[in-house]
Amino acid sequence: MKTLTKKRILNFLFIALLAVFIFVPSAKALLIQGLMQVGLFKPAIEQPKQQAIQDLSAIKFKDAKRNTLSLADLNGKVVFLNFWATWCPPCLAEMPSVNKLHQQFKNDSEVVFILVDADSDFAKAQAYMDRKGYQLPVYNIASSIPETLFAGSLPTTVVLDKKGRLSFKEVGAANYASDKFINFINQLKALKN
């Protein structure tokens, strides 16, 4: 009788824990962060493909003050572009590493960060950033976005080189605070053409 009771308790605890990971985005994000710390979810950095993007001036984003930013305005800069949402556990899981990367380059005029809230809800996105103590720049989409940059899966991270060429694209959570990724950004900064 005692083993049956213990078994039921353990089953209940397992089901409750599983339910938490399924229904609580922050719990799932915490689990993914833990997996990132042990080396899973590394961004696949290869030699830059440098795929040209058609008409960067047509790709625009808006900040909370309604200022419009075109990717064409960022010619000569490395652009880290991340599509995310506050309800997306993998997005929340990678956000500490994105923030750490941002801290590394926040005073570097050659590197620009654009975090695009897929829900277009500045208040909710900024409340999340404030609650976590992140100083990441939040934007909304203000034009159509080519599928080469964003096909709808969250999170999606794209890095453009100084000429506006697609140099990196990752769909899914990844650890962007790794030395390897920081070196990748520095290599893009050093490229002349």
C-alpha cells in the first residue's frame, strides 16, 4: 500500500512539473537557458554567406517614439536583428545572451541592435525589458519583411554585414554571448568589402 501511494505521489509530481514546463513560458525559458549553459543551442557560425538583400530601403522598423529606421540607413554598420515575442519561451531563454552581447557592443558605433517585437506591443515588450533590466532597443515592423530575413518563426536572428548583406541567420534559440559569436561580430566589423 505504501509503494502505491509513493508511486501516485511521484506520478502527480511528474505531471505537475511537466504541466509547468508546458504552460508557463518563463519556466520553459529557464529550462532552455539551462541547456544553453551546458553547451546546447549554439549559433551555427560559418563563413559569412554574404547574400545580398534586395532594396534595404524598403525594410523599415519603428521605435516607441514612432521614429522610422530603414535598413538602408545602417549602411556601413553591422546589424544584429532579432525577431522575438514576450510569450515565446525560446525568445525569453536567449534574451540574457542577447543582452550580454549588446552590453559588449553598446558603445560601438559600428554595431546596431534591432529587437523586433513580433506582437507590435511596445508597452508589453518594454515592460519585459524593464523588469529584466535590459537596455535593448525595441522596434516594431513598419514595412513588409522579405522571407530571407524573417519567415515567421520565433525567435529568428539575422546579422547583416556593413554592406547590408545577410551574413548570419538562426531560427530558434541560441547563445549569442559566446566568445565565438563575439569574434564573428568583430570579424564582420573588420571586413572592408
